[in-house]
Amino acid sequence: MKTIEIRELSADQISDELIKYKREQLNLRFQRSSGQLDNTARVKEVRRTIAKLKTIQNEKNKLQEKK
């Protein structure tokens, strides 16, 4: 997910996406440990997307606190 796309989402949508990507990360870990994971680069992509989601979520929370 691109940063621009994430910024357009509401706080609830960001939370939903965060849950979705954390589930995917868990599934990828299981696949990697059992040797079934073909696309190992996906683990890195998911980890970075989670970081983007958390960062933007934190920015939006700080903006709301200032208001």
C-alpha cells in the first residue's frame, strides 16, 4: 500500500488495514517456518506497510489531540 493511499483513509479504515496486514504477517511467518513460502520479499513488504500504517495512525492521533 502506498503512503498516499494510506493518508486518504479514515482512522477506522487504518485500524482495519492494520489488523489485516498483521494477520497476513502471521500467516507468512507460519509459511516461512514450514518451508512453504515462495515469495520471501512479501514478508518485508508487509512489515514496511505495517510500519507506514502505524506511523500515519500516530500522526493523525497527534493532530486530533492538538485540536
